[in-house]
Amino acid sequence: MKEKIYTIPVLDAFQTESECPFCTLYHKLEQDIIHFTLGPSYMENDVRTETNEKGFCLEHYQMMSKEKNMLGLALMVHTHMMHVHKNLSELLKKQKPAKSKKSSFLPIFSKKENSPITQNPVEQYLHQVHHSCYICDQIQKTFDRYIDTFFYLWKKDNSFIDLVKECNGFCLHHFRLLYNTASDFLNPVQLSDFFECIIPLQLENLSRIEKELDWFIKKFDYRYEKEPWKNAKDALPRGILKMASNSKK
């Protein structure tokens, strides 16, 4: 199948040697969006309005602080802080703290997710600010399209299926994502073929990296000191990625 502009990132990721093509996609996307955010775009009204509203998570603040545009980051932090300060001041003027700690200040947690549901507007707003991130949202929008593209290629391009079969499997996070969402994209016959591919692929590659980690550990034993490293020299970081992923979503 001829490459199209929206299929290129997914195809490139599956042609790259890694423990999880989706982690490769996520990392590239994250870096691109950080560079976009700290580029000339931070002076554009629509971007600045959104970053003022959402701000960033701690991880992305830390990543941006390692880039060269400290002035751009300072401007975004400053205007976001002013935005939050203004909104919080207005809410605090309207909302008096409850006398008892057992009042409406205590959050009730949803059964579906660990997010507090409370009647208190101040607490609601602070929760919203703490859990919002412009970069995370931008990543998720594009990453969702990558998942769509993955299944589009799986249905339309046999050479892509061969590419998937040759990859090193996935991190547990992205394997779970594929396992849980495949039925949204594939009919029953396609779904059966898909699972017949990715389940053995995942288990075989878990076994592979388990053996590599075992050899990595043995190399700390003096009896194996002079033995070759084989493929185990970087088994630890690859094993960590396999188990924990490098993406937040």
C-alpha cells in the first residue's frame, strides 16, 4: 500500500527497533508538541488562551524547563498563574470554608475513576487545574488517531501485518490498549486473526526479555564475568519500558 501522510508515523514506528512501537510514537509525538509549545506558537492567541486555561502537568513542566526557551516558559507560567489566581480569588470570595472537616469539603470518589466529585466549587476548580495539561491533551488527540491508523492499516495492508509480526511486541500498557480496543475496529473474523497474531507475539517477547534479564543478572556473578553479554547489556531499561511504558496515557 502506498504511504499516506497520516500513515507515515505509524509505519515509521513499526520499522524502528524498539520494545514497543507505540512508546516510540508517543515519545516522538511528545517531543514534537513540546517543541511546538515552546516555539513561536506560544505567542499565538489561541494557543496562549488554551495554555492559560489548562497549564501543564509537573512532568511536562520539568521537560520544558530543560529546553532552551526559558523566557517562553516563564511567560506561559506567569499568564497561567494570573488566570488561575483570578478565578480562584473569585471562587474564594463566594465560597466560605465549612466549619467541619466532615462537610462538603470531603470528596466522594466515583466508582468509574479516581476523581473527586464534590459540591464545593473551590475544590472542583483546584482539582481541574491540578489534573489538566495542554501537552497531555494535544498528545492524546493525535495518539488516538494513531490507534485508528494502526487498525486501518491492519485491515487494508497485508504488508503492515507482516511488519507487526516482526516487531518486538508492546509494553504492557499499549498491549492492554490494543487488546481492549480491537473489537471497536475489527469484525469478529478480523478480531480472531488479530488476537492470533498479537497474543503469541506478546508472550514470546516477554519470554525473550525475561531471558535477557536473567543473563544480565548472571553477568554480575563472577562465574559469568568473562562470558559475552549477548543481547543483555541494555536489557534492564528495555525490561522497564516493557513493564511500565514511557507514556502517561
